[in-house]
Amino acid sequence: VCLTCCSRDSMLRINQICHKNGIKFFTGDVFGYHGYMFADLGQHDFVEEKPKVAKGGPGGEDGPEAKRARLDPAETTLVKKHLEFCPLREALAVEWRGEKALAALRRTSPDYFLLQ
């Protein structure tokens, strides 16, 4: 489900229904130069392709060149990943006071608070 130009109450209600039924949910909007996007993919499994790491040689070299040489771009391995997304209500209920929130506050764009 993709929503744009909806009220906060509508987004919360529709996301709750989607999350409960395992339906992927996206919402977003743009206000001039500012905008937002939120995705709730529920439980999301995917596969990521990574370059295979070659074993270190007997030379015992170290440094950036040796590390780059250990990655063989011709050979790749598939890594299974699992993510759990939170519902919109949880994302909007973050407590911004206290020690714990200080690090998150530094990483959060001021635009987030304008859109709130």
C-alpha cells in the first residue's frame, strides 16, 4: 500500500491494518523543499550478494593494498538477511528527551521536527 497526501490519523490507521496483516506499507509527502518517506515492510527477508574474501597469503602483507587484494570481485557469495520494521505509530512515539536519545537526536535531520 502506498499513501501520499493523507492525514496523520489515516496513515496510522492504514499502517496498523497493513502491519497486522503482513502487507507492505509506504507513505510520503513533499512540502516545497522538504519531504518525508516511511516504509513498514513488516518482516522482510532478502539476499545480499557480497564479494568473496580470499584467504591471506603466506607473505603476511598488511595494509590497504593487501586488504583490497583479498576481495575477489569475480567470486561472490550470497548472504541471507532478515529485517523487522516497526509500525508508523512506534516510529512517531520516539522519546527525544534523556541521555539515550542524545545520539539519535544528533543523527536526525531538523526537517523531521518541522514535518511533525
